Amino acid sequence: MPSTAPSLTDRPTDVVPAARRGVPLWAAILVAATAGGLLDLSFPAVGWWPLAFVSIASALSTMIGRSIGGAFLAGAAFGAAFFFTHLVWVGSYLGPIPWVALAGLETVLFGIGAIPLALAYRWTDRARGHAVLWFVGVPLLVAGLWSVRELVMGSWPYSGFPWARIGMTQANGPLPEAASWVGVTGLSFLIVAACACLVQWWRAGGFRRVRGILPAAVILTVLVIVPQFPTGDAGRMDIGWVQGNGPSGYFDDRTPGGVLAAQTTATDPLLGKNMDLLVWPEGAVDSDPLTDPATARHLTDLVARAGAPLLANAATARDGDVFNTSMLWDGQGAPQLHDKVNPVPFGEYVPDRWFYEQIVPHLIGLIQREYTPGQNPPFVTVDGVQVGLAICFDVIYDSVIWDAARQGAQVYVFQTNNADFRGTDENLQQLAFARMRAIETGRAVVNVSTVGTSQVIAPDGQIIAGAGVDQAAAAITRVPLRDGLTPAVVLGGALTALIAFSAITGLTLAGISHWRRRNRPLSAQGATNA
């Protein structure tokens, strides 16, 4: 029996109606909103990672046959259903206004980012006559445009918010090893590409076009079977980590030194035991040891009793600026410092404060912190071992993680303070980032929080030790050290730029081709059709 699958010379005329016709706008909005809800379920705390594929394929199907306005509405419906659910924890910090503002902004940006997807489907409609373009070229273009949207939303405005990236949905699934080769952006690209391949296959007739499913099958097979890129064994390091569970929320009732006291008390069981490094979370020191002699003496005494240097964190003032600072305190001299690279807008500083004070002065007045972005390297050196650092939300920024590995980090410590988001999914979503960073770089991660959850994560992303929320805990964990760089770290921004450049170029060329066809003289069109 002859095959019905399209070849490079097939011109499947039965595809034309399905390729051009999309679902009605009202149905597209309903489907898109449902897809947005499914994407939230693919992230922790639920973490049903296969739903990411269902969500993306459904969302892409709503872009077919859409006008610019329709694409924005369908994209915004997806964005609203996803972001207002996924980021509900933001409201636990300063109330509903920041939650609505952030989720609303992300919704608008997501809707705008849907327009190029709809244009890509419209402008490549004639690719139905060429199997390679239809089943491979169009999906790669769509995946690139989705990735560009993630990149833009992750960098703008005010350093962006790269929190809800498709690659991060896979921390609990069988696919994250690919991140060690292509990074989180590359993993997002491949997942969307597989979904876009499935959409194109279905548009071409589904099971009547058996060979059309091959591109999706190839991508999914690669994602499943590709092993994590191996990094070299560089020894072991005994790291003590402490979750103090002190009153560390921004608006918690506390006395001066209360957080430091709670953290010190929780550390007592570790004193006198063998360890190479003692780690405290973000905000564990609630006074500046660089300017407060009493706090400095307290830390020096603790280091002497612990027999190991302390990696602490505090707000510090230097040269007229205030920083969120991690410091390696050994009591022997000036500490090694790393300042948070990306302070959180409207949390750790207020951009354009004069403007926002005109809109919500009572809310802006609550935020008195004005942290300055750090410029020093994201690592410290402990007895010859480079320890990479990321302070709280800095874990979501690729460059911070890559910079540490490129400069020799053999293990990571992520210090965070989740106290402002107690009882929400925020800490579990952040944990997914930490696990993906371990896989991406091939290095162990000690992720320590003030109130939980704290975890020690192996280089393959598995949790090897940890503590639950809202409890004091302390332990010493033998952590593997690794050297060598994964392709994700080596390629880094170059691969990201390649994806973005290729997608923008591809869309531009598709638009030019579409415009030329539409403006070709009728006589030439008739001759071509004949």
C-alpha cells in the first residue's frame, strides 16, 4: 500500500482548509485560559510536568488564523489565567496591589508576545506544500519566537522577571538533563518545538500523515534519552547549613538582633563538629557587621567556636550605598564580599520612586530599602575551593549562575529568605530553579533559607538533605565538588542570542515573502498557479 505521508514534493491540497482555519475567537480565548491554568499546574507545588506539553500545544493552536487583535486577546487570556494563579504569592508581601500589578504586566507582555506567533502561522501558511518547512521549519520558528518572549519578559522592565520559564517545569520530570547541554532557554525552546511539531502534524491531517509526527518524536526522544553532561570529580566538602526560623520577614515583629539570635541558637548543635564551611541564609544577620563592632565580634566568636568560616548575609552600607551582601567571615581579616546583582524592584528598591509615589504613596512608603546592584564576582574562596553564590531571586538570572561556574566555582550556595511568603508555593517554585541550576551546571547546590525549605541538591538535581518549612534545623552534609564546564555554561548567552536572532530573522523573511506574494501582480499569480 503506498504511503500517504507528505514528501518534499507533496502538495497536500486537503491540508489547505485546516491550515487556514482557526477556531472562533471566543473558543480560542477559552482554550487559551484553560491552557494557562494547566501550565500553572505543571509548576510546583503540583508539579505535573506533562501538563506543560498539553498547555503549550493548546496555546499554539489558538494562534492559528488569528488577527493581531485576536492573538493579543488569546495570549492575554492565557497569561491572565497563568500569572494571576502562579504569582498569587506576591500578594502575601505588600497586599493585592503588587500582585495585580506584576501579574497584569506579565499578562500584557505575554499577550503582545503572542502576536508574532500568530503572524508566523499566517505568513507560513503556504509552507503546507513543503514537508520540511511545514513539519520542521515552522515549529522551529514558533519555538524561537516563544523563547524570545521569555527572554524579553525575563529582562525588561527593571531587569525583568524570568520566573515562569517553560524549562523550569521539568525539574520533577525525565527531561531536565538536556539543560546541561542547552541551558534552561534551550530546554524551553526544545519543549515548545516538540509541541509546535505536534500542532503542525495535526493540522496536516493527524494520523493520516504518519510521517509528519517524526520531528516531534525525534525531539521528545532526544529529551528523554540524552544524559546529563558529565563534570569531573573534584573531591568533597563538608558544609554545615542552618535554617534558623527566626522573625526574618520584612514586617515581622522582632527586637534588634532577634534574627541573629535565632540563627545562632539554631547553629549550636553544629559547634565543635568537623566542617569546612558554615552557611547561613539571606538576612540571617540583621545588623551590619562591617560597621557594627558588636556584631562583628559576635560573628568572629562564632567562627572560632565552629572551627570553620561562616558564609553569612546582611544589609551592608559602603561608600554611601546599601547592598544585600553575602560575606565569608573567618575572623582573620576583611571578609570576602558578594553583593546581590539584581535587587528585586518594589521589594528591595523602588525604581522611579518619584513616579510611583504619585500613584500609591502609602504602599511605596512601606518600602524603605534601596539596595544597589552589586558589581563584585558571584563567588568566594574557601580553603582553595571556589563557592559560587546566588542571593535569593538571583538564582533565576542565567548570567549570575554562568559567571560563577566560568570563574571556577565547584559548588554553589544559594542563600534565600522566604519569610515574606510563608504558606505559599514560592519556596517550592524557587527550589525547582535551584534543582535545575544544579543540573545545568553539573554542580551540587546548598540552598539554605531562613524559614524553609532548605535543601542540599546533588549535581544531578536530586535532593540529598533538607529541612521543612517553619522549623529550626541544622546539619552537616558532605557535598561533592565538581570541575569542568557543561555546554550550557560554555555556550551560555551565545546560544540564547542565536535562538533569538534566528527567530527574528525567520519571522522577518516570512513576512517579506508573504508581502511579496500579496503584492504580486494578478497576472504573475495566475501564471504561477497555472
